[in-house]
Amino acid sequence: MLFIIYYFNECRSLCYLFFVNYYLNKFMIKRPSQRVAVLIDAQNMYHSAKHIYDAKLNFPVVVRASVQDRQLIRAIAYVAKSKTGDEMGFFEALVEGGIELRVKDVLEFSSGMKKADWDVGMTIDAVKLAEKVDVLILMTGDGDFVPCVEYLQARGVIVEVVAFAKSSSSELKGACDTFFDIADDPDQFLLRAQTRKPPTRNIRKTGK
């Protein structure tokens, strides 16, 4: 019986968060005078796009769509560099799209595990920017950023989250002021590999 009550209360809380976030998204006013910074958890977003859609995310287009006609102060992507340097083309595309980079080397352990965690660095930059912006956009679905969101909101900063709803933390979606689901328009924001069609052959008709 207690389990049923607990489950009911959890469902009711999630429904409440959904409707609150829905109406905030609908009625939140975005003014041209607002100063905006965008912080991008590149690994989180890259892998979400790959696993959900088997596609790449067009980061510059997402940044422009989320900022809209407001004043973009900074757009920073937090990325990891491997020993092979295979990511250089990706890094160059970000820079060409007007996005700054914070680069960290991937740590490789003897067990074979690889790690390049940017959560702390991204949070520190968010705190530093809090006094310089009106809106801070976090491009991530990682629930570890909930305390960061609450800290920024306590200082009067509007926090918007841009990510894939399917792979985003429900706590993060409930904590932010607005949530923008990239999956609402995948054709605009995703870069899919185009499959080549086999060349059509000219078939000659021969009469008897």
C-alpha cells in the first residue's frame, strides 16, 4: 500500500513539473535587450544525437535558434581531445560557427576506461557569467547541473536548457525556467549521413 501511495505521489509530481514547464515555455517573455550566454556540454549532446537519431548535431544552428533575437554575449563548447586528434574537424566547425572552445585532454586509464569530465569547469564558468548575463542557456541533459541551475536562479538569472527531452534528466527539465526540446525539429538541427543511391543504368529496349 505504501508503495502505491509513493508511486502515485511521484507521478503527480512529474505531471505537475511537466505542466509548469509547459506554461513557462509558452509564456516566458524573451526580450531583445536580454544578454545571453550559451554553455554547451558537447560530449553529452554529441552522444545523445548519435544514440537517438544516429546523426550529428548542428551546434551553431541550435545556438542561433535558442538565442533568437537576443544579445549573445558568449557561446562556449566544452570538448575533449583524444590522442589521435580525430576531433579537429569537429572543433574547427564549432569555431567557424562562432562558438568558443574549452578543450581538455581525454584521460586514459590502464583499465581501458576513458574520461574527460567538464561538469565542474562548466559550472564554474556559469557562476562567473552570472553577473554579466540575464539568461544562461545550458545545452545539456545531465541532471548533475540541477544545483548549478538553482544557484543561478537564486541570483536572478533565467536558466534555459536546450537538449533532447528523451535523454534528459527529469529533474533538470523541472528545475530550469524553460526547456527547449531539439527533437521538436530534428530536420533543422540534425545533420544526417546521406545514403548514396546506386546509379541508374540506361536499359536498352531491343525489338525482336
